[in-house]
Amino acid sequence: MSDTVAHLIRQAAKQLGLRGIETAALDARLLLQFATDMRREEIVAEPDLILTPDLAARFWSFVERRCALEPVSRILGSREFYGREFQVTPAVLDPRADTETLIAAALPLARGKCRILDLGTGSGAIIVTLLAERPEALGVASDVSEAALGVARVNAEAQGVSGRLTLTRADWFDGIEGQFDLIVSNPPYIASAEIAGLAVDVRDFDPLGALDGGADGLAAYRRIAAGASAHLAPTGQVLVELGAGQEAGVRPLFEADGFGFKGRAFDLGGHVRCLTFGLP
């Protein structure tokens, strides 16, 4: 039958493959699971199960969206990050594995009842993960987008950390009070002129404000470097994510504002993905 689980997955994977999607088979299965609320084990156990016309149509609507190169996480409305599921909407950047590099660098520095500030929090993936991993820590997260803060709020509640997290609408440090042991951020770092040349799944589906880093891609780092010292505890540290090849541009900005370089962390592709700074 044409609408059996196995046949639908094969046909969808073939279509996705023709669009050049390398994860075609995996994507097809994930979309079918989402369309039907079936678990992977059920799909494996019942390959000849025939879907109702409504479920089959729902599945194909998701496949069409993926053929248009919409990321699977956008279709599902969620993304796994550091072992946890996070809601994603068009209002926030889709959390990616590269950002887990920042988490790994920050966790050894997050000790006891430390206070953490996450600038430009988006989905809240960074601050929520740090608070979930460090149950004594307290957090503040800011974003200029009220819609993004709403997503971060949902994720904080889902992971059980909302009682230790304050969400505030702010343009970087504007309106932020107090000092913090850790300041973390994954700011926009794509040069404005490069936005049009980004991959479709990034350019057309991530919010522009989370991508556009100004003429040279470094505008947000200037704001962070200029304001961080007033909000950093004497022994605190600042960790920022950056794009491949940007260390030479980002590091001097912090050093010019009186910060000392503390270290770098590499992503799985071997690129410097996170820099750490502290006060002298």
C-alpha cells in the first residue's frame, strides 16, 4: 500500500535527497514521527501500518516544508541542545551544536551560588542549560525581543529553572543592574553584507536580528566589551561565542576595554568558537 509507514518514509527520503539534503532518511523519519505522534520503536515494529489520509497529508505537508529547506527543528518547533529539548519559534535563533562549546567552557567557571548574565538570550538555551547544570546558580537573561523572552520563559519553565531566572527586556546592558560572576553571550556576528550569501536554512529562517552583526560583524562585541566591566564581579569572567576566524577581531576589542585574555575553546570543526576574558 502506498500509505504504509515504510513506503512513506522511503518516498519522502527520495524527494529530500533530490533536494540535496544529506540527512534525508533521518529527516523523513523524524517528520513522520512528528506527524503521527509515533515513537521510533513503533515505526520499526510496524512498517506496514497504513496511515489515515489525514495523517499522510499532514506528513507530506511537513516534507514539502523540508524540501523548501526549512530546518527540521523549525518544523518540529523544538531543538535538542546539550541533551535537553528547547522550544524554537521564528522569534529566536535555532540553537546549534557549536554553542555547546560555550556551555562546556562556562560550566567549570560556574561554581556554587554564582550569578550568571546571558546577553541576547533568544531561546534561553545558554542560560537555561547553565542553570539546569548548576542547581545553585542564579541567572538574569536579557533580549530586546519580547517574543524571544516569551520563548525563553517557556524553556525555563520546562527545564525547572524559572524560579532562579529573571528575564528582562534590554538592549545589551541597558537597564541591567548588579554584578555577575559570569557574563555569557552568543551575539549576532555575521557581517551585514554577508547575510544574503548565507545558507537558505539560516538566512530565511533565523531572525535577522540574531544574525546581523553590523558592517564588520563585530558591533555586538563592542557593546559587550564596553559595558561588561561595570557588571562583572572582580573575579568574574566574560565568555562570548564568535564565528570562525573572528578571534583576531574580537580579542582586541576586549583588551582595549581593559580585559585580560583568559582562554579559547574550539568547536568540533576545529574553529575557535568561544573566547574568555577577565578583569586584570
